[in-house]
Amino acid sequence: MAPPVTVYEVGPRDGLQNEARTVPPGDKLALVRALAEAGLRRIEATSFVSPRWIPQLADAAELTAALPRAEGVSYVVLVPNAKGLERLAEALASAGPGHAPVDAAVFLSASESHSRRNINKGIAEALDELAALVPAALARGLRVRGYVSTVWGCPYEGRVDPAQAVEIAHRLLVLGCHQVSLGDTIGVGTPSQTRDIVRRALAGARPEELALHMHDTRGTALANVLVGLEEGLTTFDSSIGGLGGCPYAPGASGNLATEDLVYMLHGMGLETGIDWERLVAAGALAQRLVGRRLPGKALQAELARAGAGA
């Protein structure tokens, strides 16, 4: 039997950070609850970035402290630097010993230009910072996930050397990240390119240590996920309704929609633990909260079928 697939939900953070409308904390928590009730077990909730850069996430501390406990559900928050880690620790302390399980995530780019636009640091400097940040998070009892952006291509440089991208991913694993998510930030990846990248990454990592984070800018996200499945990966990032993009990557449209991913996985007979009807309800809620039609194809098909709008 095929192993179960983990659908790693990034909508509350990676999705909402790119919306023009700022969603209030109470509404964000309602969305998080809906996602958990649908069966999603890994939910990226927010990021402790500077509110000056991403004001949509200025409520990170309040949200983290209020994350609902649910059986089998753990949350992830992004910590871009030592200050972000301290803010996370303070939020968890304010929540008390009964707070929901929370892990940390760190990130860097595979391209020098995107790294400098995103965090105002080059790759080497960013790696040096993470060499201190990851152990510091682990010392606080936090599991740490890593993200590598622009693995398939950069909005400023074009093609990215896959050897460089994979080397960065392996460095994050050596630092102590339990898993590294490889990101197609601008959605340029094709299946043959994905197979090459995944095979390179698997030369220095176990399948469970890797995930794919695909954007559907050019309609190839699911095709790339299928390649990842064929190569043995079982964790894939997605965003409810296809929310999101990247504030520092011009032209990066929404993430792979969670509903599209789950529809394909269930149609292939793969186990996700996700309740389809509740997932669609969560997508409809996300659409109401942001006040616009979301790009997820399966979500729109289900809403149209139910007479809830096209």
C-alpha cells in the first residue's frame, strides 16, 4: 500500500500575507479551526516578520498565543531571524503551558538576487545567520522546518543552478532542520526539471526530509507534484483556495490550491486524512474572508455545483 500523503497547509501565512485585505485575528483563527476540522494536521499559521514589511501579519504574537488545540494538529510559524525567534518564545510563554504544539520554520533563497530583495542579505550571510538561528530554536525545544525559495527559477536571474539549490537544502538538514521544503516560488517548474531537482536532493536526504512547495503560475503545479510522488516524496505544501504568492517575487501567482491537490490525491486512491466536504467549506470561508474569488479550480467547481457561485 502507498504511504499516506501529508498535505502541508500554508494558507494562513503564505496565503494571507499576500492579500490586499488584512484579515482580523479572529477571522484568521476561524480559518485555522476550519482547516483543522477538515483534517489538515500541519498548518503554517503566521510569521514573526517585521510588521513594517508585511503588515498583514502584524498580529503574529496574538494569533500564535490563541492557536486552538486539536488532536494531532501542530502549527508552524516562520522566524526570519533571532528577533523573530524571541518574539515566538514570548508569545508561547504568554499562552502558558497548555498552548497548542508549535514548530518554527526558517527560510532562504537559492538565488542571490532574490535573497537580497527578500531579506537584504546574500546567500552566504543568510546561511551564517541560520547556522546560529536553527540551533537556538532547537535549544528551545522547537522542531525546525526549512524553506528554500526560487529553486526552479528566480524572478530576477532566471534559471537557478539546481546543484546550488540542493546544496543549500542539504546544509539546512545538517543544521538540524527535520524537513526542507523546496519552493518553485514563481511557478516556472516543469516535470523533467522537477525530477532532476528531486533526484539530486534525494542523493543526500531521505524522502521524508523533503517536501515540494509548488506555485501554479503556469498551470504545472500538479504535474510537478505527480513527479514528486513518483520519486517517493510524501509531503506537499498547498494553500487553501490557492491563496498567496510572494511579495518579493513579481509575477508569482497563487500557491497550489489545497483542494486541487487533495482532489488529485484522493482520485489516485492515496490517503490524506482530509474530509473533502469540510475542506471545501474551509475554502469557501477563505474566499469570504479575503473578499475575492480564489483561483483554486476544484473549489470553484464545487461552489458552482452547490449553487454557491462560480
